[in-house]
Amino acid sequence: MVFDKVKEIITDILNCDGDSITMDTDLLKDLDADSLDAVEIVMAVEDTYDIVVPDEDVPGLTIVGNIVKYIETHME
């Protein structure tokens, strides 16, 4: 499931508790990530799912659910 893998990526990068991550979790507000953390998460998603996220799409990918939906719509 995409959500579980995204949660794993986030917990690895932010060293946080995965139990607190839901589809509504905001990386910046709820997990105290900064913009560099968000970019690192997007890069890990790109590597994991072999997709390219254009720079203009990155600002919209701070909510876990948005990341999951993005991956699901851009996977081949």
C-alpha cells in the first residue's frame, strides 16, 4: 500500500513515530519538518516510485494524503 511506504519514508527521514502519521498529517505543521525535509521526502518518493515530481508540484505535497494521491496518479 502506498500510504504505508510513504509513512515509512517519512519516519526514516524525520526520525518520528509512525503511529502519529495519518493521511491528514501535515509534514510542516504536525511533524515540525522544514522545507528541506519536505524536499528530501519528495526525492525519496521519486526514487522509490520511479517518478519525477516537477518543482512546481512540490509545495502542494506537504500533506501525507496529497503525497499518496500524487504517487497513485503518477505511477505507471
